[in-house]
Amino acid sequence: MTPVAAPTLMSEDQALSLVEKVINQSEAEGVFVSLSTGEEALSRYSENQISQNISKTRFNLTITSYFGTRSASASTTEIDLEAIAQVIRRSEELARIAPEDPEWVPLLEPQDYEQRTPAFDRATASLSPLERGKIVQRVCALSAKANVDGSGTLSTEAFLRAVGNSQGLRACNQRTEADFSFTARIGDGSSWSQRTAWAVDQLPIESLTEQLIERAIRSSHPQEVNPGTYPVVFDGAAFADLLSWVIWNLDARAADEGRSFMSRTDVAGKPVGNCLGEAMFSPLVQVQRDAAHPLLQLGTFSGDGLSNGYLKLIDDGVPKALSYSRYWAAQQGKQPTGSLAPIVMDGANQSLRDLIAQTEQGILVSRAWYVRYVNARSLMVTGMTRDGTFWIENGQIAYPIKNLRFNQSLPEMLRDVDALSTVQRYGSSVVPGVRVRAFNFSSVTDSV
């Protein structure tokens, strides 16, 4: 087995050259090209031993051809020039017979992107199965020593994305990412968390494993508490899943058309704009789109070619930006924003333990699981706690409790935020642990 495998990821020059060739071969009135390629590797483990090793190279080229307000896309996973030429012709043939798009917008003009280079860690890109296996082996050894069943994944990826169109738009980024997840189970106790970083050596693998083993042991033999409204301390991993629902729903069109918690209506219930600029949440809530954050260092553009530069989303609890598609921005006389990801929320200089110590009575939630809409208009959601839920008494974890189902308005949750911890990265979000004054639990569940 080779200890280190050199990555064979396409270079930025090669990617842009291929995009240029496609544009030059196009016979359409306009053409947009999106190229993505990457090398992914993953080790999966369960019951304290490696169960699967996967590695794959991905390549996808999507070509969208335009004739007037008609358009169609075709894709290929083959890098062969003849196959690419066939895809160009196929997209053109489909575009000629496609229906006219009532929400058509012209091709995007060349954009100004942030002058920075996304993080690319050579060691992460070339991490071999042997080295991944050694890391997983240490995790499994820690689990076995504690008589805990450990399972999870360790993955790495080197990724490149390029876009271009016949209006002169060109953009290309490459980056790396590493992700670690771990579930510990012992009897009726369990715990889970995950971390993401742009370099594998930035993942707190062993310290997180030890923390989760301890949490799983402490979660055994849970007691039942009555459903109701309680103060809650959210671990960052749990809060990240809930905050993302709020940001996804900061959509300008849905707000303006009366379909969002951001909608304003008159006495007859008809939409009359949105709530942008109104104080809606706790002043502790500060959220930005910040791909350049030190824990992220992601690419400089979104998949449609729009810049994903820094954008203040919520300032002192006041929503400052909504997501405007290019079509809706043109209708409303606004600038398009594109996606509001990645999400970064400011934290504070204290730990999750500090938040617990400041809580006289409440519940610690380690994971929010299976979150779904109850009412999209009010952003009421339902979900369950999982993998370590605890009763807090006099500033300390008193005992584990059985998992609870929640029915909660997420805007009201953000309104009731009253304390924050330091931030961590979970997926493509950076968020703190959070304490909320009131959170509604509707029933006890049998989930573990």
C-alpha cells in the first residue's frame, strides 16, 4: 500500500481552458458552462472497527444553451472531447424546442470576486487510506477501552469548481475539506457530533471522541420529564441544524408574496412587503455570510456565478438582508444576492460548560434530529432531541432524560437567545453553543 497518493485533481488553468473550449464550440445564442471535479475518500467504521473504505474521482460538466428566452441543460461525466461535443449539441437541440421561460434573465455579466485564495491543504488532498485508517484505529481504540460501541466516518475531499459563459464570465476555485463524525453507544445511552475543517489536522478528533464517550456514558438510564416549555442550552451541533432553517427562509420572494415569517400583511391578510430592518430577534444574534471566515475559507462564488462575498444577514437581532434571485431582484429593483450560505454566527468568549453553569434549571440538547416544517409561514418546526439529552439543575448536569419531541417557532427561538459560547464549524456553518430562555417540548419520544 502506498503511504501517500499524489492528487490528480484538474488544475484551475486546465478547468478554465476546458470551459473556454466548450463556449467556443457552442452554436447557441448564449451558453453557460459549469464544471465540477473532485477526489473524495471516506473511511466508515462501526462497532469499533473499520467497515468500509471508499475513494472516487468525480467529474461533471453541465452545459446550458440559450435561444432567446428558451434554454435547456445537458450534462456529462466523461472528459472525452467527443462526448463533450455531443453534450453541447444535445443541449442546443433541447433548448430550441423548450418552452419560453416567463422568468428568463440575461446571462450573468463578469463579476468582481473577493481577492483571496480558498484553503487548499496538500496533506489533506493526498491523505492515503493507510493514514486515514491509522486515525480511525485510534478512535476505535478509545471506544473499545471505554467499553463503548463507536461508529462514524472520516472523509477528505479535494474539490474544484469552474463556471463561464458567453458574456465573458469566468471563475474557478479549488479547495479541500475534511470531516469527522462519531457516535458512541453504551446500553441505552448515546452521543453524537461532527466537525468539519479545511485540513484534516485541524479536526479535534481525539478530544471530541473522548468528550462524546463521556457524554454517552453519562446519558445511560435516562429519566422522564414532563413535556413543557423550558430554558434550553444547545450544543453547537444542535443549534447549527436549527439556525440553518431560519437562514434558508430569508427568501425575498417568499417574503414579498406572503409565504414567509418575514412577510408583512395588511388587515385583510394581503402581503404588503417584508419585515427587513425590523427588530425580530435577540440583540445577541449576529449572523453573516462569510466564506472567508478562518474556519471556512471556502470559494469566492456560488454555483450560478454570483459572488458569495461578505454579507451581513442579521445585525443586533435585526434582519439586514434577504436572498434575492436574479429574477426577483430585477422585478423589485434590487441587487441579486444569490445564496446566503455559508452561515457564520458570532459567539462569545465562554464555553458550553459556562452556559450550563449560568442555568438554574433547564435542558441540555446535544442534537436536533429529523427537523421538519409544521407551518412554513410562521416557521414552526417539529423535531426530536437525540444522542444525549440532560436535565440541568443549579448550574450542573443533574441526570440524563428521555428524548423529547419539540414544536417550536424558530423566530421565537432566536428572540429568546440570552447567552452564547465560542464558535465551532459544523459542515459549512460556523455557530456557537446557545442558551434560549424558552423552548417548547410537546411530548416524550422513544428515540435513542
